[in-house]
Amino acid sequence: MLPRFGYMLNFLKTIERNVFHMFGHPPRELALVQIYEKQIPHPKKRFSIKDIVGDGFLLAVPKFRRTIEKKLKRKFGYPEYVWKMLVPKTNIKVCNECGHHHERGRLCEHCYKKVEKETKEIQAKIQEKLGNSPIEKDVIVLYEGENAPNTPNEFWNGKRVVEMKKERPQWFSKNLLQKSTQQPSDSTDVKPTDLA
């Protein structure tokens, strides 16, 4: 008798729930409820460079732009103190070979360009004949009309000869790359250096 009564009670509850649900009423039973609480805004933490860098260090950087006046002063100087503009050079001399002007203590640019051009031609000829393999042995360059020097066969062991199909320039000496023949001296005499 009790089980049938329980079935009937459950059946009636189901019908009641469905009827209430059709008309939009909430079901009359326990349910989980979420209460929405407005969050209290926390005070924003101030941004600090220490958060990024941590224990590191920053390089010194300028805080402000350098003005045009200061730029020009650094570049050209200031007339009352140091004036860098329009200072005549007194260390100019004329090259004995080509007649061009250059600074004393420096190579003449015009002569150097000739040497650079000739050197590149020699390098191209060496690369054409010997390839890109590393050059571990001496290379002797012979120009048109030149013969190999009369030296013993031991001198030519392991050396490579490259022939240039043009005459040797006048400024390019034959013994330019030869080692000095002067033997080191065993003398202990002191020679004067400031002779007139």
C-alpha cells in the first residue's frame, strides 16, 4: 500500500511541475542559487620600471633632446673658446711620384689606387691559375719579358709561378717582396742616432 502511495505522490509532483513550468513559474523545489555581488574596485597599483627590470640595471640614456644650438656647438665649436671651422691644414705636401697633394705621414691616394688596381689584377690571376685552394706556398709573379732568376733548384721547391701578360709597371720594383740579405749583427757598439 505504501509503495503505491509513493508512486502516486511522485506522479502528482511531476504533473504539478510540468504545469507550473508551462506558465513560467519557477519549480517549487530546492535549487542552487548564485548571488551576484558587485566587486569592489581595488586601487590600481602604480606602474614601476622595477617590475620589469627586477634586479637588473638600466643603461644611461638622455632624458631630453639635444637642441640644435648645442649640436652645432659640439660640431663646429664656439668662437670665444674653441673654433673648429675653417682651420687651414699645414701638413699638406706634394707627392714626388705623381704630383698630387696628400697629408704628410699618409700614403698618396692617387698612387695607392694604382697599387690597389695592380694588386687586384695579380690576385685575380692567382685565383684563375691556382683556384680557391689555400695558398700555403710562396707565389712568384713574372711579368712579360721577364725570366725566372738563375737560382738553384732548391729555391724553386714548392714555389708557384704566375705569369702576367703585360709589362711590369715602373713603380713596381722586382725586389719589392724579397727578404733582406743583411745578416743580424753581433756587435755591441752603440751607434749615434741623431746624425746631421
